[in-house]
Amino acid sequence: MTSTFTLTLSCPERPGIVHAVSTFLFEQGCDIVEHQQFDDPVRGSLFLRTAFITAEEVDAERLSAAFEPVADRFGMTFSLTGDSPQRVLVMVSKFGHCLNDLIFRWRAGSLGAELVAVVSNHEDLRPMAEAAGLPYIHVPVTPTTKPQAEQRLLELVDEYRADLVVLARYMQVLSDGLCRTLHGRAINIHHSFLPGFKGAKPYHQAFDRGVKLVGATAHYVTPDLDEGPIIEQEVIRIDHTFDARALSTVGRDAEALALSRAVRWHCERRVLLNDRSTVVFR
């Protein structure tokens, strides 16, 4: 019985890296089924993603331990994981289009992840989540209860063993401390090409400015509001006939598309952080 694994890594660029990785996998009896790499000449870094199979069942932790000497030699930051699907906890407020899209793709088997629970500061989307068989946890947030609400969120992340937190139009700003705790493990969807049209009623702002493109940006959550490393962006061309309501409809389509791609790519270990940017092996 074969086992499937994915190795991702980044390190300073120098000769011999790919040879060292492929030699290690050969010596471990592994067969490479997908390989992608990117040499960043600006930062002098190399990024690599290799998927491989083994002829026998092997523990990912044992393989990781065996790879440590190679990683130390080249100064690599790496992750070696099996093919168990990532567990995703979704956070929402009142808008349901992104949650609905994630549920559809999850149930269709095309999300590349396992939805495990929905957390919200409102009750509006409980029927949608529970109809899909997902636990729905209401965690109210007020200025005075925000620290307790965020502590409750972290407890739920542990309780559901969530690998990733997805803010699917969750209309609360996370504290700096929580952003740091979830570094690289939380994705947000923003209703524009960042950094344009921040704040309330973005599609009314877009209509007032006569925009010709409607976009959405999926990015990692950081303490800098809506400034995290970008994973994916989607754009849809429009014209003067679109009023604010039509822009909102088109914009929600863009949001759902960008977010679902970002979630899938992250959960397939295709996204590597590169300073304030990302490398995405699609």
C-alpha cells in the first residue's frame, strides 16, 4: 500500500539543493510524482514543493526526522506532511455567500480540505451550516467581551483540531495577539484589490468612482489590517450599467472564487510565505 507525502521548503539559494532533496527521496525509496520550484533572484531564496509516494506505509514524523540533516546543511525551513486533509474552521458574520461556496465545494470533494465547524458572532447563518451537518458555535463579540471571545475561538481551534481558520466575511477585526497566534494559519477575504475601498459599503464606493473592474483578494491575516501576504486575487470586468447592487452581486462572486482557491491551495500545501508576499505553486 503506497503513502503520499508533500515536502515544502524554503532556503537561501545555493548549488546542490535539488540534488540533495532528490537524493534523499531516492535513498528513502520514494517516487516523485510532482515537483515545482521557484528561485527568487531578488531575495536570493529558493522555494520548493515536491509530492512523492512511498511503496510502503511510512510515518511522516520519521521521514521529517530523517530529513533534518539535509535541512540543517542548507538552512532550510521545511514541512513534510502526509495526505490527511487539512481541517478548516470557518468564521462568518451575516454574509453567507462565501460560506455557501465553501460548503458546496467541500461536499463536492473539490475543496481539498475538511470543514469541521462554523463560528459566528451572529445567529443568521446557523441554518446554512447545520443543513450541511456542521457544528455552529455562536460567539458574540462586544468591545468589552472581545478578549474572552478570542480566547473562546482559540479553544475551539484546539477542540476541533483545526489546521486553518478561514474568515469568510467575518466582520470583526482580530487583535494583534490573535493574528500572531494564527500566523500562517488564518485566511481572510477582502472585497477589493487591496488596498482600495476599505471600510463600509465598498461597492457603493466603487459605483461612485465608476470602476471598470471588480475584484477580491484572499490573504493571510496579520496585525496590519488587510495588509497580509496575498494568496489569490480575482477580477471581473464591468461597465457603467452596473449600479451598486449589481456590483455587490458580481463582487460576491469574485470573493467566493478567490477565497475557495486560496483555501484549496493552502490546504494542498501549495502556498509558501515569502517575506510579505507568497509563492503559490498552482
